[in-house]
Amino acid sequence: MSIILIYHNLPSRICALTHANDDGSYTILVNQNICHKRQLKAVLHELSHIERNDFTSEEQADLLEKMLHAHDEMDIDLSQFQFFIAI
């Protein structure tokens, strides 16, 4: 699965956000104004949403966030993703 990372100037309250693309790939916008550690954590969080297929879920976003935070985001199999950084 292809993941496109774009580092962008986002509001400080948003660490990252994800967009499902028409071709089956995903674009993750990462806040360029936060430290590398928070960027990494934010990307892992967004990958958890992708892995759980949250974008097609009927659940409300707030509920999905609570459910995701209740589980360990570090259990992600990164081998399933191909990363591309857009410059």
C-alpha cells in the first residue's frame, strides 16, 4: 500500500491528517512545525487508522479516535506500506 507523506504548515492543534486517494493510496499531511518525535507519533497514529480501515467505517470520528487511543499504535506492521515523501 502506498503512503505519500507531505510535510505542510498545519495549525498547531493538528499533528497530521490523512486523505484516502482514488487510486487506493493514502496521503498523510504531517505538521512541519512540530518536533520529529511528534511527527513520527502522528504518522504512526494515521497508519493505525489506515490499517484499521477507519475511512470506510460507519462509526463517528470521535468514537474511532477513542477506540484507537485505547490500543497500542506501535503494533503496526510497517512492511505493508511503501512510503513516498513529496517535496
